[in-house]
Amino acid sequence: MGSKFTKPNENEKRQADPDFSGPLKNRGCTDIICMLIFALSILLYAIVGIVGFYYGDPVRLLHPTDSEGNICGASNENTLLGRDMTDKPYLHMFDISKCTSIASSFLLTGEIACPTTSVCVEECPDEYWAAVLDIGKYDASLSIDYSKYICEYDVSAGTGSGQISNPRDLIFPLDGADGDGFCSSYYFKETPLLKRCVPSILKEVIDTTLSAYEIVASNGTDDVSVTLGPISSDGAVSAISGATMEVIGKVMEVYYETQGVAMQVLDDLVDSYVMLIVFMLVSCAVTFLVIALMRLIASVVVWTLLLAVHVALGMATYYCYLKYVELKSDETVAEDPNSYSITANLDYYSGLYQTWLYTGITCAVLLGVMLLISCFLCNKIRLAIQIIGEASRAVRSMHYVFLFPLIPWILQFLFVAYFLVLTVYVASYEGDAQYKTGTNASNNDSTPNDGGSPCDPTVVYRNVTDSASGNTQLIASTGNCYFQQYLGRDKIVYVHAYNLFVTLWIINFIIALGQCTLAGGFAGWYWTRGDPGAFPVLKSFYRSIRYHIGSLAFGAFIIAVIQLVRVILEYLDHKFKDKKGMLAKFVMKCLKCCFWCFEKFIKFLNKNAYIVIAIYGKNFCVSAMDAFFLILRNVARVTVLNGITGFLLFACKLAITAGVGFVSFLFFSGQVDQVNEWVPDLNYYFTPIIVVVLGTYIIATIFFDVYDMAVDTIFFCVLEDLERHDGSPEKPYFMSKELQSLIGKKNQFSEIKAEEKTSESSDNKIEKI
């Protein structure tokens, strides 16, 4: 298990060791059991990936399955009936009103299924239609357009030989049973959504309903709510009310508006991709320039960027104020504050004076907070900037250290991409088809007479006779045995959960490896007084991989568990948000807040534990306790300085992001006439601006993470330096003179040497005389 260490004591301070000169070279492997568990988890993760890639097919997620088990848009050579649906890629459901749990079904199983008969069609209906109209026409011997009927595959509606002409025989179930008939009794104007035909915006539904009301009224009275939907055998309209259609219409209207905006945003990204690449390169260049300046004049750069953030927030507040006054004074846009519309048209929100009011208030509050911090914590800021300066000197002595963070980021990106692809393949796994008698997720939502027991599907041929003409049709089907689902899909949710957990574990392990590696390099720089030797980061990386995979996996496991719990809480909150009382909502909010805070604390503790691991080579638990007690003994310094240094580094990233974002705003909004010929024609000019801002912040974060780790490591070493040493000739401080001056410490041996030099100079003068 490696070398053993004594249990840390809360009040036991570190003792000076004259032979200590940075990270220990003689160390052993730590947390071997956790390393083995981690390796087995990754092996199982890889096996799941192989199985998923072998048996899964993402195309299945795009192609739905009808009531017989045929895949729309596929040849179905291996299905029971073998119907070729290559030219019929869309799925039409006879009674859309029964689709009440599409979302939850899709999240759990990856399928969108309704308890109604469904068939594959070439195109979705492009008009509103109800068979109740044809019943009246048939009784009145009027002409009927049978081409509007969407029926089962072997059923033909019409007046010709072998066709069924009576609408009642087409839309009502045989023998008055519950469920669907051979044809759809109604449908809306529909649009494909994931290859499923769903209703379009329902603004014209009421007109169609009024037409139906002239022919059929429920129970033969006038004081009824006019409805349009599935028809019962007695001719009553029963399922979808006008109020329900109004709600559905609003939801679908927002959906299609959002879909239109999404397509416009995608067009903007395609049209501006060249300039986006240019701005990303500019972001890299600006970030490198700032870092290069910080390596030379860190204090000046940090103070300048801090001032820039204050100025930027002040200008943003003033601009929001001007827009607010402009829109507030314009009576055409001054709306009632309580009358808002939810729309996907983003220009609508920019035209509201409330938008600029709330944005301006937010900027003003941030500006006020930053001014208070800058004024009342000026001395602490000076100390934090000095530590950042120390970090800059450490970075300057380690060539190519900024290239290392690219490796963890690339690895994280690859594993996230692997997880997303694997999720799609696993979700597309179907397993063996299950059939049941009498009822089905795609045929009938009534309780079957025989209990819906499993059955072996066989092709059954039956004759269907038209009650009016006597025409008979031979229909091939699976008889009373209907396709239900694919077995094993209910267990897929557990596979998804495992894949998510292992992905979180691996990502946190990569982060831990990067932090431990950088900590070893910067700690070596500090304890050797700026002379860590050749390739300190590479050596630290070797020690982390060679000895401490188990310890890093241990820390990553704890964070992954917390993150998985947070994901589960978010899922439960979303699933039961409409079914919870006030107390349950309060408890859920408290749990989410507590676990968020807990994750932040564990990440902070783990980072310091990795520093101890990098320096002393201890296992994770001992390192975490050691780091915790050191922080506890210096809690005031740690709380203030850690917050201020984090704030300063965030201000640097924010200043870079704001600067590049402001330039991109001037460019894409056409504010600079000299470059307007390079500006693409955009639907929303802020689309590329948002991408530039996010990309710039990510780029700045990647490189400033090096500074963040350098600051944390050096500050940790300073705390140990203060405990180990007292500035005497026997135990001198390792920190620089500037840090000693700010902390109020001083090496005493420097004064003794100065006195010795003065004495030697006096003796020499006496000898000359």
C-alpha cells in the first residue's frame, strides 16, 4: 500500500527539516485498491461501449416503429410481415389525444410511442379533417373524398370493388369494441417532429370544429362544448376539447417559433464561421499577450485589468441607463410591466425597457461590490497581487508550462464526445420485440379481455366486409397479437446512469491529474528558491502517474458521486415539479443548494490534498486531513486571500473576454464602416458575438488555470513556510523578500550578514590606517 504516515494532528504544526528541498523523490504507490476499482470501471465502460457500438444503431432513433413493429423508412426484411416502408418515413398516429406521456417515455426508453394505432405514411397530413363530416355526408348521399382517409395498410377506402365505403365501418372498431378503427377518425394539419407527425399550429381548429358542430352535437343538445377529436360509435365527439386545443396550439406555436429561430441562428453561424475562427485566434493572441506581460510586470497588468473591469461595468451601466431612458420615453414600446409575452423572437426582449433596467441594475450592483472590495481590502489585494507575481516568476522559470493544460482539456473533450456518442448508441439498442394480446402501446389503451398476456406473433388473414356494399377485403395483420415494446429497454436507464457516472469520474480524474502535476512543478520551484531543475512539470507528471493514480481516482470518485447526486436531484425536480407541494419544493431547493455548496467545498479541499500528494507522496485521506488542518490553522488568511486571488484572476479573464467581446460587437453590428464589407449578412448579429464571448472565456480559462494552480500551490507553500521556519539562520524563510515585507516577516540572518560585512569593512579601514 506504500509508505505509512502518521495521522495529522489539528494543533500540530510542521517542523523544520534542513534536508527538505521540495517534492519527495522517494515515495511509494498509494491507494492501490482504489486504483484497481478505477481500472475495472474503465474496463467495463469500454465493454459497454463495444457492445453499444455493435448492437446500437443511431438511425433507429430517427425512424419510429408502427403498431406492427415495422420501422418507418426501412425495408423491414427481418420483421414479421416484412412490409417495405422505404418510401414511408413518417409515422401517423390515429388518435393523437392519447399521447400524454411522450416526453417521459422518450427520456426513459428513447422511444416516442402512444397507446393508439400508428401507421407509416409518405407525408404528414397538410390539412384539418374529421370523419364525422363524412358520416353526415354519407347519410345524406353526398360525395365523399376517400383519399383523405389514412388507414391500416391492407384497408382501402372507396366505392370501388373490394373497397369499404361506409365511414362508420372505417373509423369504428369491430363489434363496438373500444379502441381504434381501421382508419384514423380525425387528424390535424401536421408537421414531422423526429419523424413523427404532430399537430401544427391549431389556429384554424375552431373553424373546423364549428363545421362539425353543424352535423353532430354531443347528446343532441345545443348547450354543449363544441369539441373535435376521436368519435365513439354513437357519433359523439369525445376526446379533445377546444380549450385543450388552444393550449396545444400555444405550445406548438412557441415550438415552431423556436425552431425557426434555431434555424436562423444556425444560418448565422454558418455564414460567419470564417470570422469566428479569426476572432478565436485573436482571443488566443490577446490571452498570450496578457500572460506574457504578467510574466514580466504582473502587478501592473493585474491592476490595469482590475481598473478595466471597473470601467467596463461603469460604461455598461451608463449604456443600459441611456437605452432605458430612450425606450421608457417612447410610448409605443412602454408596456405594462406585468404584460410579458413568451416568444422566441429575441428582438422582442431588446425592445423592452425592463430588459435594460434589470441589466443596468445588475451591472451597477456588480460595480458597487467591486468598488467596495477594492477600497476596503486594498492591503489584502496587494498581498494577493504579490502572490500572483510570485506565480508569474514561477511560470517564467518553467518553459512550455502553458502547453500542459491543453492535454487535460483535449482529454476531457474526447471523453465527453465519447459519452455523447455512446449514449446515442445505447439508446438505439432495441433487443427482442415483445408482443401481447389484445392491447399494445401502439394499438389499444383499453384493458384486454385476456389480460394482455405475451404471445408469439403470426400473420393472420381476415375478411372485413362493408356493411353497405357487401365488399370484402382480405387484411393481413398480426391478429390479436400486437407489437408492445423491445425487451430490455427499461434497463437502459441504468446503463445510461453508469456511463454518466464513469464519465464524471474520468473527467474529474483528468482534472485531478492536471492539478497534481502542476502542483508538483510549482512546489519544486518554491522550495528550491527558483531552481527546480530541468523539466519540473514532466517529472511531476511522471510521479503522479507512477505512484498516485489511486489517490487521484479516490478524490475524483468523491466528486463524481456528489455530481451524480446533483444530476438525480435535478431529474427528480424536473419530473415532479408539477406534483410537489410547497414543503417538498422547499426541501428540494435546500438539497440542491446544500449539494452545490458541498461540491464546491470538496473541490477546494481536494485541490489542496493534491498539493500535499504532489509534495509529500501521501495517500489521499492523510493528504486531505493534512491539508484541512493546515487550512484550519490559517483559516482567516486562507478565506480572504483565496477569495481575493480567485477574484483577481476572474477579473483578468473577464477583462480579456469583455475586450474581445466589445470588439466583436463593433464588428458584427456594423459600427465600424471601414470593415463593413467583411461583415456577413446575419439574422441576429449577437449570435456570433455570444460565440466569441464564450470561446474567449474558455480560452482564457484554459491558460489562467495555470496561474490559479500556481497561486494556490505557492500560497500553500507560504503557509507551510511560516510554520516550518522563523527567519533565524537555522530556519530561514523560503519566500521572497517582497512577500516577507507584506506579511511582516524577515530573515534574521540577512541582518547578521550585513553586520558582519560592516565589521569587516571597518577592520579593513583600521588596517589601512
